[in-house]
Amino acid sequence: MKQQTLAMAADENAQYEQYRRPTKRDVFLATMEQIVPWAELCAVIEPHYPKAGNGRPPVGLERMLRMYFVQHWFNLADAACEDALLDSTALRRFVGIDLGRERVPDATTLLKFRRLLERHKLGEALFAQVGAVLQAHGLKVGTGTIVDATIIGAPSSTKIADKQRDPEMHQTRKGKQWFFGMKLHIGVDARTGLAHSAVVTAANVHDKHPLPDLLHGNEQRVYGDSAYASQKALIEAKA
């Protein structure tokens, strides 16, 4: 048994604060801890995941998978997910991080993990498997979907090993600011807040284009910002 560090003790003691009560996030994460088949999901990814060699050992597979789901469940960009884990005792406990022993995996590590899943077309299969588990436990997808998109930044410099930008990333403008990277599009159940679908594109792809893949087809209501206003006919056809 590992000796408890001061950081771990501080995280555990937070549970016993006299006036603290479990938040909706605490309850949700406790439920996911119990019902998601983590070992089965890891087994799907394991053949493709980097193995320990002579260099720095990779972050544990289940830890990265949990961080990946946290990102999707709470609609967080890579850097925002890293910050959330630094800020939140509940999220660190769920992912399995003791700040007294290890760092939070950084945004670049999470980006590389997501690319691995995309390269081997594993993301959709994981979401489908988790979705089936949620429905089996009565956490069914409801009749309303919230759609949104988040820009995920990537290094824009060409001063890297291959002297060029990542060809899958593109530049886009939001307001008066320019960004370079990818865009994460998600469909979230309006009642439970669970993400039931996700699509990743280059940052310059308009939010409306992945919309058909974000709807499950049983919606009576779809919520989104003005970027989806022109898709009323599609939404009515899918509903």
C-alpha cells in the first residue's frame, strides 16, 4: 500500500468538511465510477496504446481514458481540462491523480491521446459502448439535445521537428481573435447533461456542418447558438 502524501490527505479530508454536501458533479462522477466498464474500454484501446520502453513511460491508459471522458462530459478544451483537474479535488479523485506524487497530464498529452483514438476510429465505439451502459442503468438519452463547439488550440509554429504545421489543423477567426487548431463538436442531453455524441474537425469547419452527426434522432427540442440557425429544416427532419 502506498504511503499517503500530504496532497492526497488534503483531498480526502475535503470530504469531511462539516458543511460540505455532494454536488451534482460529485454524484455524477460517483455513478460513472461504478457503472462504466473501464477495464473493457481499456482493452479496446490497449493494442494501439504506446508501450513502456527506453524513454519516458506513457501515462497510464485508464487515467488518460478517464481524463478523455471528463473532457467530453463537461465540454472542456484540452487546456481547460488540465486546469479543471488542477482545480477540482473531485475530478482528480475520479481520474486517479495524487498531486503529491505526479503531475496532471498536460493539454498536449490529452491531444495526442485523442488523436490516437481518432486515428484508429475508436472514439465513436467508446461513446456507443458507454451510451449503452448508461441506458441499461436507466440514464436514458432524453428528448432534448444541446449542440455546441469548442476550439482546441494547437502549436502554430513551424519550429518543430518536421518544420511544418500539423496538416489536420487549420486557422479560424472568432470575434477579433485568430486561432489555429481543431474544433470539438458535441451533442449533450438537455436533461442529464451527458454528452452522447462528439465530432472533431479542423477549426475552420463551420459549427453547422457536423450537426447531423450530433443528433440521435429522437429530439423534440434542439438548443444551440446562432451558428445553427440556418439548420432549422434539418433539425425538424431529424426530430
